[in-house]
Amino acid sequence: MESLSRAKRASVIVSTFSKIPFLFLLLYLFVCSLDILSSSFQLAGGRVAGDIFQENAIFSNPVAGLVVGILVTVLVQSSSTSTSIIVSLVSSGLLEVQSAVPIIMGSNIGTSVTNTIVALMQAGEREEFKRAFAGATVHDCFNWLSVLVLLPLEVASGLLRRLSQAVVDTLQLSGGGEAPELLKVITKPLTTLIIQLDQSVITAIATGDQTVSNQSLVKRWCLTTAITIKDNETSWPSRNLSQQTQKCGHLFVNCSLSDSAIGLTLLACSLLVLCSCLILLVKLLNSLLKGRVAGAINKVINTDFPHPFTWLAGYLALFVGAGMTFLVQSSSVFTSSITPLIGMGVISIERAYPLTLGSNLGTTTTATLAALASPGDKLAAATQVALCHFFFNLVGILLWYPIPAARLPIRMARALGSHTARYRWFAVFYLLLCFLLLPTLVFALSVAGWEVMAGIGVPVIVVMICVATVNILQVHKPHYLPLGLRNWDFLPAWMTSLQPLDDLITKMTLCCRKDRGRKPNLDGITVHPGRKGKKTRKPNNRDKESEESCTNRSDLDGAGCCDHEGSRASKTGTISSECSVFEMTLWSITGNANASARLQTTRL
């Protein structure tokens, strides 16, 4: 027996260690797919992003600058790219630092969309999806709250601009060489075989250079040599010509497709690889981090220090997040990597919050080092823009982390996670609303002028503040409110709940299924053919009474439907069912001679 147990234990150990190289391989492919995803977004939307930056006149409006930063960063999926464009515009004199600060705030918001997309890959398991989406959106909530406080403060006082200018004036800056590239040293061998981009084209479009208007973002030539031609017999001066001598070696170097077509192709492929790697990573981590191992890791990561040093654990996590982001040189990569761990419950959202804040600081450190490596004529502007980014995140951390009661992003993210777990379509709606529809609407209003934006925006903001105030009073001090405002029962259901919209989406889904020929049987129960001798069971009076009972309950339901949680079968084979006005249910009875019938419910 002992030899068998030892052999079994040895096989478990060998199996566990054999999974570790596969884990690192999946993680490597995951990071590379994020890099390709960023390149695909730049190909699909980089030219549009450059064209947006050409409209320098609208940047005098700080709200328009904020929205431009969000849209451009979402389009190119890289805050480093959008920040480098801003640095080029500032150093060339086309954009002032005062106008650049709101754009930097917007880029900080836009870069958090990546880990929110990664959280969607865990939608299969409700509880995991709830935790993963909350862990991903805590980054969004922190950025939005920081902007709501710091953007008006920056417009009124120029706080970030003055701080960064004071630091630049104090330091004796000198241009350096290339900025360090730590993670890209590992990922470049693979990603450069797939696609290579000419980042200078987007910057040139943004600065108004017409010579690159028809130039592709796909890099064709990787080696150019300069040739100097001297003509002594004429009065023409010497001329420097560049000769393209070596083509790049990636897959699309000779491709005749447009940038948008290549970008969409890469987008589909990178998303496929990203989803596959993420699913396999979650399954592999679940197999590795189970039982005592998961408990030990959870205890190490989420446990605080002994009293009175419990507060130190969060700040240690903050420094760990900053250091890890500095190593991988991308906040998107780091936050996207911990999102599956949050969904699995290995990292709690309370511990993920300081890790994310540290990641925000770490990515600004990388940008600052890159700015310090700029040429002498661009050094001051590049450093000031990078420092504005750093101070924005630092002041945001001071606002929303040291005081436990002020950690609103955690509570907001938990609420978003709960809504998403109940209504899974809400995750896609949130992404489209916060990162596309709302910024586009605000940008359109800002282009229309201050009068239009103030005429629409001010009433909306006043209504939101009033509603938030009434909500707080309803929870904590309801006796301060008149009787009519102590609840929202006087409003229609669609204004106070997402359930009516969920019912509508369910009804539309069922209509689509009907059109494909899979109509549910509305007469009651459809019995799948079973073993020989089994007969089709018709609904009895008990079933009809249950159905009438549910219908009566749905008439009393404020949202207009019963929430279908499943049905139970009794030992005598009787079936109790719940129904809904807008939900149709496919029922099937399975069982055998010795077991009671079981009702299987499929909610569409």
C-alpha cells in the first residue's frame, strides 16, 4: 500500500511540474496576443486617431481633450502610442501643455478597456464572471472618479501643469539614448514575424505632415542607408538621399490589402488566440491552484500583516503592482494577467485594487524614462507631459486609497460585478457606453460649442447629482425626505430596474430562435424520447394550477415578470414550474423506473 501511495504521490508531483512549462507558454502567447491586438487596433484606427489630433482648435475645450484621449487610446489600444503623439504635438508647438493634460487623463481611462475585454472571457461561470468583471472595472472606476475631481481642479488652477513644470525647472535634464525595453525583448521575436508597424506615420498625420497621407502604417523596409551626393561642377549643394536596402520579414510585408483590412484580420486572429489562451490559462490554473495550494496562495496574497501594521499590506501590494508593471512595461498586460486570478478567487478585489493603482504608477514611470531618452529639443516637453501623467495617478491614489472610507472604486466595481452577473449583456452595454457611445456624444457636443454643451450637460449633471443625493438619503436618512421621495415606486419599472430591458432582450432572442425554426412548445411540456416502454406524459391539473399561480404572481411583479431560477420535481413525479411573461421555457423530462422525474430548464 505504501509503495502505491508513493507512486501516486510521485505521479501527481510529476504531473504538476509538467504543467508549469505549459503555463509559461500560454502566458507568453497571451502577452504576444495583447501586443498583436494593439497593433491591429492601430492599423484599423490609427489613421483616424491621427486625423482626430489634427483638429487642434477643439483642444482648447478640456472636455473635448478628455474625450479625444479616451477615443484615441481605445482606437490604438495603447496609452504609450497616444502619449507619444501628445509629446510630439507639444514639442512641435502645435499643442500647449495646458491642453495636453486633459488628453492624458483621457488616455488613462482608455487604456483600462483591455482588461475589461479580458474579463468577458470568463462569462461562462456566473460567480467567476462577477469577480472578474468587478476586478477589471475597479480600474475604470478609479480613473473616472479621479477625472471627475482633477479635471475641474486642473482647469481652475493648473495644478498638474504647475507641479510638472516646477519639477522640470528644478532638474538638470539631458537627452539620453533609447528607453529600456524589458518585456519586448522576449515578445519581439514572435510579434515581429507577424506584423511590424511604422509608428511615425500616425505621429506625422497628427502633426499635419501631408507627405505621409497615402503611406501605409505597415512597415515594409526595415533597413535604410543614407547616401550623400556631392556635385562639385554645379552650384547645387550636397544632397542626402535614403536608400531602402532590406525588406522586413513579417507576414504582411508583401500584402496588397489596405491597412483597415489587415487590422481587422489581425484583430479577429488575436482575439481568437487571446480567448483560447485565457480559457486554457484559467483551466490550467484551476488544476494547479486547487485544494491546499489555492488556500495557501490565497492566504499569502490576501492576508494582512499583524496589528498594528495591517495597513502596510495594501501599500506593499501597491509597490508590487508598480514594480511588476515596470518589468512588463505595460499596465494593460499586468492588469489583464491578474483578471483571471481575480475571477478564480485567488486574488480578492481588496488586494487587486492596490495592485491596479500601483500598475497605474508603474506605467507612468516607464513613460518618464522614455521621455528622458528624448532628443534635446523635445526633452522638456516630453518630460513635462510624462510627469503630468505621473502626478495625475499619484494625486488620484492620495484621494481614493489612504482612507478606507474613500475607497469608492471598490464599492462601485462590486455593484457593476453584481449587475453583470445577473444580466450578462450588461457587460457589453457597459463597454459600448463608457468607451464609445458616451465619449462620442460628448465629443459631438463639444464640437458644437460651449453653449450647446453647457445647455445639455449642465441640466444632466444637476439631475444626476439630485438623484444621487436622494438615493443616499433614502438609504441613510429617509425621514429627511417627503413621503413621495422615500422610494422610487412612482416611477415606471424601466427607469428603476434593468429587468424590463432583460425581458425585452430575452423576447428578441426567442423570436430569433423561432425564425430559425426552433419554436418552443407553448402547450406545456415536451418529453424527449427515452427508453422503450416510456410514454409521453401530458400536463396534469397540478401543472396548470402552478402555471396559473405564476401568472398571478407576475401580475403583481413591478418589473413585469417572474425571475426564473429553475424548477423542482417532487418525489412523486409532480412538477412545479415558474414562468415569466416574456420568457419561454423548454422543458424535458428525464428519468428511469426507480428514480423520480427531473425537470431540466433551459433559459434562453
